Amino acid sequence: MPIINKTGEVRELRAEDLKMFKSAQKVLPLSLQKKLGLISPQKVPK
């Protein structure tokens, strides 16, 4: 079932829709993940 209908209205998302979502780590470029704080810089070992 499409998320957007013929008139351009967006329907409410269901649990089945959310199951198809991919994680940000799988779809975003590494540089954007760093800017968004999804990847923290490595710490220097002591």
C-alpha cells in the first residue's frame, strides 16, 4: 500500500511500514553520520 495517495496525502504509518525501514548507519554516508553524532570520534587509549 503506497504511503502517498493520488491527491498527495500521506497516510498514517503502520508497524508493517516501520519494519521495512533501514537504520541510519546502513543508508547515510559516514561523513553525515559523524556530523549527526551517530559515530563518536575514537578515544586515544591510555
